[in-house]
Amino acid sequence: MNYWPAEVGNLAECAEPLFRMIRELTDQGSQVARENYGAGGWVFHQNTDLWRVAAPWTGRAGGRS
């Protein structure tokens, strides 16, 4: 879903699921940033979905790196 026009379109409540997902991912995302990149802060990747997996996936079979 494209969330960028939600707030300017006076539909801020429609963006809440995105903000909730980001809050829920920050703990796992900081572990991924530390372990995979040696960085502070947090990260999650394009494969993030309903199950809130922040780690990167590699290969066609979807194996974790």
C-alpha cells in the first residue's frame, strides 16, 4: 500500500497500521542492524511482512543470510 498521501489527504488513521508495524519492528531491527551491519539504530528489509521479520533474505529459496 502507498501510505504517503494518507496524512495530507486527512486520513491519518489509515497510516496507523504502518506506524504500528514500524514500532513493532524496532527491537528486532536493532538486532539485525548490529549483527549484519555492525551499526547502531535499526533496519528492516523489503521482505518485511505480516510476521514482522526484519532480517534480510537471500537467494530464490528464501534462505536467511
